[in-house]
Amino acid sequence: MQRDFPRIVFVGAHVEARLPLQHLINLRENVVALLTLEPRSLARMSGGVDLGKIATAAGIPLFVVANINTAEALAWIQGRSPDFLLVVGWTQLLRPELLNVPRVAALGFHASLLPKYRGRAPVNWAIIHGEKETGNTLMVLDAAADEGDIVSQRRIPITEEDDCASVYRKVSLTECEMLDEVLPLIREGRMPRVKQDSVRSSLMPKRRPEDGIIDWGWPSQRLYNWIRALTYPYPGAFTYLSGQKILIWKASLEGVSARPLAMRVGSVQRSSDGYPLVATGDGFLKLLSVSREDQPPISGMDAVHLFLEPPVTFENSGQKV
């Protein structure tokens, strides 16, 4: 099998893309270029990562953009004469003129079991909804978001200990697996294509950092899912204490119990092991890692001594999500 085919232009900017890019390089696949986000755009992207260092170390030409659909980006990709575009961890839809550049197809990964969880932030939404399983799909990209033919797919379990970072690590591993499966088929001219059943589809909205506000009136399990879905590398779930924004990076349900009915939701007491316990709609949530806005995370135990010494009460958003 010839390693000079296919010629791959890799498009990516999210942490999800780092492992598959390095995997293709290690396999000596013909990655002829990397297109990624310019630094200011990358800094605004939740989970954004600098892939340029990997490409530069491997001698792969690099092109950085704020918008992939410009005439300059189109001309640059055309100049690479790709057989495939491979899009991993990219939030901008590719316009038809760009999708038509590669000789064979534009392929992309979407971190769900399509047609379920089409749209934005599929891993985050799956954890928020308490799913026990998600997946990853390699598909042929078309003009409609996440509706292209399925090339390959993997199921991914979500455990109670998982958060968005650990699930994305699983996602990246499945991308390497699917590339190992599909690239030999591509070289043999028999790439699989299965149409999606749109009747079974679900479409998830974009998430913004301000959407992470906590409602302490929710049940503890829902709050636990909320926090682990929005933790690093995302902006984090947050609450307020005396008007100051407090971010909750890690929590636990271990060793907590039902709260007394008279206790106000959002009120803080100290656990037997020194961590803050917050009263929720049906019990307590233990805070393991927190931070004040623009400060690095610290352990909940340290936070008790610095700014969460009981009796304090978090403000409650009362939001309905």
C-alpha cells in the first residue's frame, strides 16, 4: 500500500485533535498540511490547543486562520492538492466550495453516536444529561451540520468518574482506531458510507461560558453531572458568593446524605474530612476543587480556610435548564 496516498490536509484546533494528528505522523501517513486557528481565535476557543508545534516538528506546512472559509484559505488548501480534508475538533462549518476541494472527500469526526447529539458540545451535553454511553463518528462532511454519511463509528462508555476531559481522551483514542481501520480501505478504493437515519436525530445548541451558572436547588446528581461536564478544558461551572464569582472544578457525591428540610440550598457546612459541603435540592455536594474568578484552582479543603468558612451561602440562580 502506498503511503503517498491519500494526501491529507488536517484541519483542527481542539485538544481532541492532538492525538490523531500525532498518530498520523507516527504512521508516516501523507499529511501534506495543517490548517488551524490563529492565536487570538484559539485563545477564545474552549479546549483549544496549539497544534502548530506538532506540525512544525514534523515538517508539515502550517496555515493559520480566524475563518476557514476565506478566499485565502480556500486557495491555500487548493494548492496542497488534497485527496482528503480531515477535520477534527473544529467548530466552523465548511462551505460547499471548500468541501469540494479534496479529490475524494472531506471527512470529519463528531464526538457522538450520530445521528444522536448533532450540533455543538456533544460530549458536554451527554454528561449533563447523565448518559452512560456516548460515541464518536467519522463521517463524510456535507453542507448540513453533522448529517453526512457515516464512515465508521465507536461506542464510548461514560463512567461516574468521567468528566469532559477524560471522555475527550477516549474520543481521541477512538479516532486513532478508526483511522487505522479506514485508511487501508481508502487505499483499496472501498471507503464505507452509510446514510444517517435523521428520524433518530437530536440537535444540541451551542454552549457559552455564561451558561455554566449553577442552580443549587437541583438534585445532587444533576449538579455533579453539570460540574464534571463543564470542567477543564472548558470554562467551568460557577456560582456566586457575596457577589464574587466562584468556579467549581471538581465535586463528589461520596459520603453525602439528605439535607435537613430547614437548611437553605446553597448553604455551606464542613464535612468530616474538612471539605465544603453545599446543600442541594435533595442533599449535599462535596466540593473538591474550586477557584475564585481569575485565580488558579485550589482544593476545597484550602478554600474552607480562605473564603468558604461556614456559615456562608452561595447565591442561587434559580435558572431553569
